[in-house]
Amino acid sequence: MLGSIAISMNTATPSALAILKKAEQKLNASSVIAEMDITIKRPRWTKNMSLKTWAKGTDYAAAYITGPEKDKGTVYLKAKNDVYNYLPKIKKTVKLPAALLSQNWMGTDMSTDDLVKLTRLTQDYTAQVTASKVVSGRDCYEITLTPKPEADVLWGKLVTCIDKKDYIQLKTVFYDEDLEVVNTMVASGIKNLGGKMLASKMVMTPAGKAGQSTTVVYRSMTFNKPLSAAFFTKANMPNVKP
């Protein structure tokens, strides 16, 4: 009797690895082109930005700022471990420290590495289903992830909630090496983006910083459009246009 109960429970709940793989399949693509709006909130000010971004795998990414007007035309490029910034007003390209990959991107509460590495959790972490939760009105599997010994990751632990219907990551809590909460990301606004059911809105809130958050709203996404490696080069940055 106990054996049959255990079997039925195992059948009802997929393994953490199987859940994560389905979630990653939602995000995996040879390339992603996106248009988005970003709102950075601080206790004394708010900044709004609009961007178009291009990504090829996990090694290459570019972003073109379409607004506000004073920042329009600024281009950011990540090519493997190199990071560049093109400033159109002075027509100059500046190489930035690689450490920026793990630091807050463009004044937001998100780092480039955070966003890229959320698509490779099965590579970098061991995972266990630890609970069921409701996030953004959807039933979710709660999965606790701990870094593999050889993984090159910033976080001491992640707790992510993936919805049971469409396998979308709806919440992720980021912990430091001392297992203290650093950031919480909550997603919502599920809709068809580029032929995939995805969350169109993400809010990142840092722990212990009242009145501070970053909101990303995706207006459009295109998957698997051919992008040449030459697009993601320092020489091409002045030619990047929305």
C-alpha cells in the first residue's frame, strides 16, 4: 500500500530536472530579438528606458537604446567575456570591465549574467522540488537549486517557481554565499511572444532596499532569426540600428 502511494506521488510530480528542462526549452533559441521597456525605480527618482536587443546563444548580446532621447543610439555589446559601449554623440566605442557582467546592468537591479544564466540552470545547479506555490495566479512547482562544485556562478542558492501549465519561470529568489536573500524576481503578464507562451513582465526587487525595483516589459520577441557573428563585433557597433 505504501509503495503504491509513493509511486502515485512520483507520477504526479515530475522530477526537478524534467521541470527545469521544459522551462529552459521555452527560453532556448539560436537567437532572440526583443523590444522592451525598462522602468528603474529608486526612492527619489524613476527612470524609463526603451531598448531593442539581440542575442545569439549565451555568448553574444547587443542592446540599442531607443529612448529616452538623450540616451538614444547608445549601444551595448557582450561578446563572450568582452563588454563594449558605443556612444553616438562622440562616435566612440569604449571597452568596459568584464566584471560588469556580474554587476548591475545600466543602473538596473539585474546583471547580464543573471539573465543569461537563467537559461542554463540544469548545467550549473542540482535541483529538488521542495513545494507547491501559487505565483501570479498560477500553480507552480517550487524548486530549490544549489550550485554544482565546478559551476562558475555568483549565487549560493536559487529558489525558483515554475508554473505547472506552461513551464514558465514565474519567480526566482537569489541568495548569496551566506544564504541571505539578495534579489527576488517575479514574472507575470503571460501572453504569446514570438509564438511562445511567456511572461511579458518581470519585476526585480532587491532585499532590504525600500522603494527600489526594476521592471522589464517585453513588447515583442522574435526567435531563431539568423544573426551572423559579425553583427556582434566591436567594428559593427556604430551600424547597429533598431
